[in-house]
Amino acid sequence: MAESAASTAAAFAVDVTKFRVAGQELSASHVRPATGGALRAEARLVHRGKSSLVYVVDVDNDGKLVSTCRITMAVRPHATG
């Protein structure tokens, strides 16, 4: 879920006609179990470079934090030719 949130955010952060994004690294800390109810992931951009984007994604279960993740997305130009 966190990786999907970061991937979606990254796709909106670049011109997808010129660049592609791909997950490069993920670090997650799970702080409590999800016990049912609604899950929500929120991605926040913390670094925007020429070749990478870094997001912090918090996942909550009915308002209680269950996981926090740091996800690095690689940004590469489309191959030409």
C-alpha cells in the first residue's frame, strides 16, 4: 500500500511522457497491527532531485499509525531510438 502511494505520487511529480519512475529502495517500520476497519496511506515528498524522489508514507488504520515508510523512487528518461 505504501509503495503504491509513493509510485502514484511520483507519476504525478514528473512528466511521464519524458520520464519513467521505478521503486529503488523501501524502508518500513510497522508500529502496530492493523485490526480491521479502513486503511489510509499518505505520501509526502521530502526530496526532489534530478534522478530520484524520496517520499515518507504513513499508513493509518482508522486514524492510528500502523506503519511509516521511506521510499526512494528512481527517475529515468525514456529510451530514445
